[in-house]
Amino acid sequence: MIVPPPSLRRGWRLALVGALAVLALAPSGARAQEADGEAGPPAERPGRLLVISIPGVEWSDLVRNELPAIEGFMDEAAIADLAPRSVFARSGPGDAYLTISGGSRATTDRSVDGQVLGVMEQSAGSAAGDIYARRTGEEPTGPFVSLTWPSLLRANAAQPYDTELGSLTRTLADAGVSAAAIGNADGVDAVGDSYERQVGLAVADPTGQVPAGSLGKDLLADDSSQPFGVRLDPAKVMAAFTEAWAGADPDPSAGDAGGVVVVEASDLARTLRYRPIVDFERYRAMWLEALEHTDELVASLLDEVDPERDTVLVVAPYNKRGDRDLTVVGLRGPDVEPGYLRSASTQRAGFLTLVDVGPTILDAFGVDRPIEMEGRPAVVSATDDAPRARIAHLVSLNEASRFRERLLVPTTTLVVLSFAVVLAAAIAAHANGWPRRVRATIALLGVATIAVLPTSYLARLFALEDRGAGFYWAFLLVVAIGFSVAATAAARRWGTPRGALIAALALAGGVLALDVMTGSHLSLAAAFGYSATGNSRLYGISNYSYGQLATAACFVAAWLVAIRPGWRGQALGIGTMAFTLVVLGVPIWGSDVGGVLAFTPAVAIFAMIVTDRRVKLTTALWGLLATGAVLVVFGFLDLARAPSNRGHLGRLFERVGEEGLGPLVSVSQRKLAANLAVSTSSLWVLAIPLGLAFWVFLRRYPGRPYDALVARFATLPAGLAAIGVAAVLGSALNDSGAIIGGVMSLLTFTALAVLLVLGDEAEPDPDAPVAVRDGGDAAG
């Protein structure tokens, strides 16, 4: 057993205490620093920013249609796929614009959020300004007010995102930058009024007032052929824009650092709302006409822009109702080179999320984002790709993400059903004494079931969205079954029947570790990887990945200790666990906060069991300190990186440093809510009761099958104890944590089922006495 000297143990304890002290002092120091300055600094880059909102537009729209103005702009811009997520995967106009306003995920009341009216505009017999004053207790000072602002604040206060609505406009105003909004998507085919002016919410201040712009019905012209019988009047929109754009011109002598003007192509928004009440062909014709009108509007707006001094952001903040496709975003400015956009939120060139739009607007003026903003400014990743090639690449990324969504449920169904079959067959084989050949077939199926998981990642070596579902399923089944057959044959040849199982587990962990260490290319759009259309995170270790990597590491580590008796085997096993922890936590690799918190105690438990140490209360306390120290180390490593490269842990440390423990509490609440949602919706949850039922069989069936497993695999309890800790904590500390429990249950109990049916074919534990069969042959 490995026992460090007392001096070394004391040194580690001092280091842990010191690290925790640094963590405790960091928030107070940061808050003191924040308190030194009352108002935000002026803008570092005075100028003007035009934001053109083109709701529902995808990159495929530019490929299929002639839109010369938008295409010409994108050719000169840095571009990306935008994941238009807010609190929910599918944003509507209200929550999309509120997310821009807050720089964090926001929610809304979709039935009334468009009620952004001029203060003198009449509604239900009263002036909008009077209604606003009645509802808020404050007299309006701006030209437009959100009548539903109190309910929007209340709805977002109930969410665990700490979103501060109006943060964008407040921060701009503190830096001397003005804000205005232009657009009107009103329209109804029934009696009564319809207010659809959500674009105003993008620049509403924290009181729900829009500082400037034009949102009234005067922007509209009657046109019976258009959705709801109206369309934007181009002349009036341009007149409103010309006035707002002139007002956004910087005037240093007056303290004006410039301005941002948001213009919505509201004909697109109206057409999106008209979609449910017309057939597809009619909708398609209306959509094409709206795109043409929008392209003409974009051309007129860009004619008023000076490319040498003005910046333009074109963005589709939400998509068609019911669709989850990625939308367009492009940024052009004096200091912006054509290429791909990325942010610290996505960590991938060619992807932005909706929460990044607000910070990107601030960054255009050199204004630091408020710490409460979840999003991060967009940065440009250089590329040699031609403009058309860049757009084609973004189209393919969206297609890959959508293809992954179609694969997720069928692939999950396959592995969960296979898992159930393996467990049932293993129980029946053991209880009924089925012949060796049948048991070998069950073991082969169990190994193939495990191999399906890493094979689903390896399938992303091919452009699956181009090759189709048939290719995917053929690849998945052929490779998984082929691997199982080959590994089983090799294990038999080498006299180690357990080797096929260990090889499958090593493949499951090794593929993920290697992938995350080389950029997570296989994980993007893999069935159990990331999807920009379905996930808010696109890098590092996902919940699926954590479950696979943690389980595989624990089993392989236990096996290494078993086959190499003494301190060398212990060192190999503990080293494997420690290396896995590094992969999980290093910011440029896994960057998995929940994984670090969950797996560090698992490493400690494993090390104590294999070195024959007793777990006491003081041991648990030191384990907590060690977990905190490891988290601090990885957190400060992430903080040491450039802000545009910081992962989830570094960004969390930023907020904790500025705001105290509030963000940590919010993250915990969010993960708990996500956990509860997944617990009732994911097929993976079924693997947990199935696994527990098999565990009861192993421990309670006559003859105690589990005891026989341990007799042949003496370090198995250490691996299982570590898996239990990693699974329970991982499920509790991660959003979608129930998926972690399901993945780890499937891998763990499939492995135990394989070990069970192998029976006396498994190689003996090196430290155990050699059993002799009746025929006189050594077991092995």
C-alpha cells in the first residue's frame, strides 16, 4: 500500500487550505473593486451600429433565393450559425428580443409582449402613457413604453438565470451611447387590435421604456395581398431610420459616443405569424415575397451606412414557430475581417448563441459587458474559405445538428432495449444453467451494446447528413458487432475472456478522452454529443460523455489494479482515475464543473479502497477540501485564459468573484429544474430501475452471484464504489443529470451482466488462490 510521508501529507493540507482561502477571499476583493466605480466608463470606440433584424431567415434561404443585398453583405462580413435559444429551445419574438436586452436567457408572456406603444397612443380608451403609469407607478419619460413590463419582470424573476431586462440599454446609456428601435409587425385578420412590436423590447431600458425610434402604425401601408393586409411602407421606414441614424452620430463635444439603431424587417415577422393559417404553398409564396421586400429594405439601409466608420450586425433572432433550425448572423465593420464568428459561449468557429448578441453590441463600442450578462462578445476566427464556401459550411453545420436530433431517440431506444435484453438473458442464463455457447452469445451482445456508444461518435468521421440514416445505422451496427466479435475472439486467443469487456470499456472512454483533447470534433452532432439546435453548450465534456468516461475509467482502473498486484497496479489504477479527472477539468479539454465535483470524490474513494484505507469522517472532510481545491485549480486555470476563450468554469468564477455566491445558487437551481424535466422525459431514465433490479438479483439470488464475481475480480468493489459516487453526485450536480445516471447504469450493469455470464471463463484474480476444476484444469 502507498503511504506518503507525514511531511508530504502536511504540505498537501496546507496547500488545500490556502487554495480554499483564495477562493473565499476572491469574491470580496472583486466586489470591493466593483464598488469603486459608480458609473460605467465612456465608450472606447465612438461610432454607430446598425442592427438589422431579419426574423426566421436561415442560411439555406440565401442559397435557394436571389437576395443580392443580404448576400453581398454576408460576403464582406464575419458570419455564423445563430442558435436562437432563450429559456426554451424555440424562441419567439418577445423572449428573443428580451434575451438581447438582458444579454442572458429571458422568458416572456407571448400573448401580450408586443404591447410596446407610443405614450400618446390610445389603447382600451386610455393613452398608453397613462396605462404605463397606472401599472408601474412611474411617469413615462420616453416616447414608447412596454405596457406589460411588470409582468415581464415577474416572469423572468421566476427563472433561475438572473436576467436583468434592459441591461443592454442601461449600459449603453452609461457609456454615452443612444439606442433606438424601428419596426412594427402588427396585424390581425379578426376584430380588434393586435400589437406585435416586440422589437422595441431589444432596446427597452430597465423601466420598460424605449428611448427613441418609431414603432407605430404609421410605418405600415395597406396591401391586401400581404399577411394581415398590411406591409411596411419602405419610404416611412427609411425616413424614420434617417432621423434615428443622424441622432446616432457621435458628438464628443456633447458627450455623445454614438448610437445603436435596431431596424426590424417586420414583413418577415408578420409572415411567420401568418404561417399557421394558410397552406404550405401559399405560405411559401408569401415568405419569398417577404424575403424580396426585406432584401430591398436591407439595400436601402446599407446605402446610408459608411463602411469606413459604421458597424452593421444582421441577425435573425428567432425562427419559424416549431422549427429548430439555426438562423443567420453576420457582423461587418471597420475592424471586422470576413471569417467566422465565435464566442466564449460556444467555443466553436461558426456558432453564436442568442445571449451573445447583447454583449456583441456593447463590444462594438468598446463597452465592457455587465458581469450579470450570460453571453460573451463575438470574435472573428480567420479562414481562407471563399464567401460561398463559408455559407455552404454553415448550411452543413445546421443540417448536421438537425440530423443528430433525428438520431438521438432511435439510438437511445436501441441501446436501452439491448441493455434490457442483455440483463434479462443474463438472469435467465444464470438461473437456468444455460450452455456455454449461449452464455458466450449473451456476453458478445453485451460487449456490442457497450461498443454502440463510442461507435456513435466514430460515425461522425463521415458527413452523416449527406450519407443518410441508412449509412449511419449500417455503420453503427457493423462496427459495434464487428468490434465485439473481434475483441471476443482475441480475448479467447489470449486466454483472457474478460478482455473483450475491458476493451469495449476502454474504447468507450478512450474515444471520448481523445476527442475532447483534440477539439471535440466527433462530439459535435454525434447522437450522444452536442447539437447547436438542441444544446446550449457545444464544447468539452457533455453529460452523455461524462457518464461514459467516468464509468469506463472506474472499470478499467479496477482491472489494472487486479492484473498488476502490489503498488504498481495501484499506481496504474489511481493514475488512470487521476488522468480522467484532468481530462474532465482542464479548461481546454473537458471544462466540466459538475464532472470535477462528482469525480474527485470518486477518485478518492477508489484510491482508499485499493490501498486498504478506512473511510472515516475526517477522510470525508479532507475529501471535500480536496474537491474544492481541485475545482479552484481548474477555475483559476480557466480565468488565466483570454476572456474570449474562457469556458463555463472560468465564466462562473467571474460572476462569483463579482457577485458572490448568488450565481452559484442560480446555476444549482437551473440544474435542478433541468434534472426534474429530464427525469420525466428521457428514455435513459429507464436504465436506472433496470440496473437496480439486476443489482438486487446479484445480491439476493441464491448463491449470491455478486460474491462469485468478486471472487474472480477482487478489485471490482473499488470500481463499483467509485462508479456509485460518480453517478450519484454527477446526477445531482449536472443539468440533465438523470441522463448521467442512465448512461452509467447501462454501462455498469451491462458490464456486470457480461461478467456474470462469463462465469468460470473469466480469468482468476492474480491474488486469489487458483481454483481447480473437477477435470484438474486450472480455471482461466
